[in-house]
Amino acid sequence: MPTLTDAIVLVTGANGGIGTQFVHQALARGAAKVYASARTPQTWDDERIVPLPLDITDEASIRAAVATAGDITVLINNAGANPPSASLLDISEEDIRLNMETNFVGPVLLARAFAPTLVAAPSAVLVDVHSVASWYAFGGVYSASKAALWSATNSLRLELDPQGVHVVGVHMGYVDTAMAAHADGPKLTPNELVDAVFAAVEAGAYEVIGDELTAGVRAALSAPLEALYPELGTHGA
């Protein structure tokens, strides 16, 4: 069964609210070392935390991270970005490509780059942070990128599970961070989400459903499309 005890963890997007919780809670659950990565990593007041420069959209940066953090047993693909618009029609082509690079291509390439390291490690874990947007298309290219990552996570799981790497996908609605400051309604705290993720890891679960909203959307996927999008067909004859 996967465990955080004595684990060596790499967290992407470690400067953000969720990433910071991943760093602190990994240590609280017994991790021996955490690589806290970001494009511009911050300073941490803990010798067990290793700041790691990493741009997940840059191939050379990924190679450098693999060379530095070749001892990891847990990879947490947490880094992500919001596009400037939820409209696929109004957003620029450049922003479409950039969001796909950050939310889909980058995490997949990072998982591929670290796959040999994880396969060689005992009780290794890959965690991919998705979103309820993986299943509900309210976010334009953001939803598309998260849906693509969800599919890729399932593919990686099928490939890595026989090689001893446990793969966990994380889905949730809004989390109380700067990224969701614009949103109204209920929000998970970063602490609540990360606690649920690590509990799932240690229980050997494959998927985290972070809140009631996400559970409802997940259940609606098996219903007719109108159940998930009741507004369809209501905008004129």
C-alpha cells in the first residue's frame, strides 16, 4: 500500500495555496524530503524542503528537474493555469495553446520524464490534479485541458500500475485560493483537499472526488447530456 512515510516528494506549483499544503502535509505525514517546485521557487524555512526551479512547459527545465530530483518516490502534478476567458470562440489561439501546454502537455511530459524513476522506486505514486471541469465544460479551454489530463491519467494508470506505480486522479470544484478568488459559492480549503488526497493515496484509492458538486457532476455523466446541461435547447426556436 502506498505511504508517505519516508517518501521523497516532488510538488509542482508549490508556491500556490494547494501546492503549499501538499508540501506541508507531505512532511506532516512522514515524508523525508519534498522538492517544492515553481518557475521561481520561494524560500522555505525547513531543511527538508528543497526549492526546485521548474517550468513544466519547458523541455530543458523538465530534464534539469529529473537530473536534480532523481530520488523521488511521489510526483504530484499540481501546477495549472486559468485562461483569460472561458470562451473557446473569443479566446486567442495563443492562449488556447498556452493553456493546453500548462494544464495537459506539461503534466504528461513530466510524468513521462519521471516514469523510470517512479518505476524503480518502492511504493511509488503519481498524483494528477484535475478539476470538476474535467467533466463539466464551463471553462472553455480550461475544461478541455483538464478533460485531456483526466484521460491521460487513466492511460498512465493502465501503463504504470503493472509496474508498481499507483496513480491517483483528483477532481474538485472551487478551492479557496487566489485562482478561485473570482468565484462565488462554497469552496474547499486547500487543507481539506490535500488531506483528502493523501488519505486516498494511503488507502490505495484511484480517484478523489473532493466535494458534493463534483460528485453530482460525476454521477450525471451516465445520464443523457441534457441532465448535465439543462440549458441546451432553451435559447430560441
